[in-house]
Amino acid sequence: MSGAGGLALDDVTVALDGAPLIAGLDLVVAPGEIVTVMGPSGSGKSTLLAWLCGVVDPAFRIAGRATLDGIDITGLPPEARRIGILFQDDLLFPHLSVGGNLGFGLPPGLARAERQARIEAALAEAELPGFAARDPATLSGGQRARIALMRTLLAEPKALLLDEPFARLDAALRDRIRRFVFDHATERGLPVLLVTHDPDDARAAAGPVVEIG
């Protein structure tokens, strides 16, 4: 089922202690498309994303194949997969400034001026110009979510995985951050795979929905 572009999963099965959680999953996420996988807690959603990133818990048995832009990534080490992921927690480093966190996402070897220019551009895109020296602890939940996304995008991923990243945001913020994430990913032509149990997430993604569990 794999295609020339985007992210494709071919006949993926996830099992724990011999019991299948996901069986024979096939899906294709085209560039710029958001596909939502919905299911209750314990249905294997987050494990599926961990497997795509190459960091799955060895307690799970997973079969199948994943390709990204036509390249089989199933056996590649995590750093070679070029996949970005956002979680419920933003995972900003408390010992680094906002600018330092953004710089962490940049590829190595860039000149200092180029690094600074990319960080400043990311802050402007996040509507947070002048925040480079700020302590992440001083940011609001919405600001932290935007910085987490920009850090991920600065690493120039070829696909983006979303592991319920909106679940802990206040209801008033959720719609805005959802749209921020979706717009920035689709503008870059990234295939996006979202896992959630929230129907509002799926509706906002406005793409195909796959139900598991």
C-alpha cells in the first residue's frame, strides 16, 4: 500500500502479551494531509507512534512496514527517520532559555549567525518575537505549545506525529493551538498522523479517520 510520497503503514500489527491491540493496519498519509487514529486508552495508539519513531517498548511485538517518501524506515535508527513528534507534555528543557530550546532542534554545523536567524524567524512565526532569552517556566501553556512545535519543525522533519498534544490545554486555548499546529504542518506539506480519543480533534483535523480498539 506504500506510495511514492507521504507516510505509509503496511499491514501493521501491535500485540502485547500475545494479545493483538492493532491488527493489519494499512493507511497512507499524503503530504499536507492529517489522518486521525482514534481509540480508547490502551488501544495501542501511542505505541504505534513510538514504533514509527523507532523507540517502541520491547514489551510490544510489532509486525509490518512503514515507509516515508517511498523509503522503508522500519529498520532505521530513530535519528535517521526524520520524524517529528509532539506529546501531551511539551517537554521543553527547563535548563535552557526559549531560544536555547529552539536551537536544540536545529541541525548541527550551522554558523552562529544562521542559527540565530532561524531562531528569530521561528519566534516571529510563533508570534513570540523577543522571547529568546525568556525562561520556559515563565511561558503560558499556549506559548509553550507553540515553542514545542517550532522546535520540532526546526529539525526539518519529513513527517509529524501528534500524540494527543492538545489534551492538557485549557478548553479556551485548545482550538487556537490545534489550528496553529495543523496550519504550520500542512503549510510545509508534512504528512501528519494524529492519535486521539477526542472527537473534536478529529473534526478539526478535517481528514480521514481510522478507528481502532
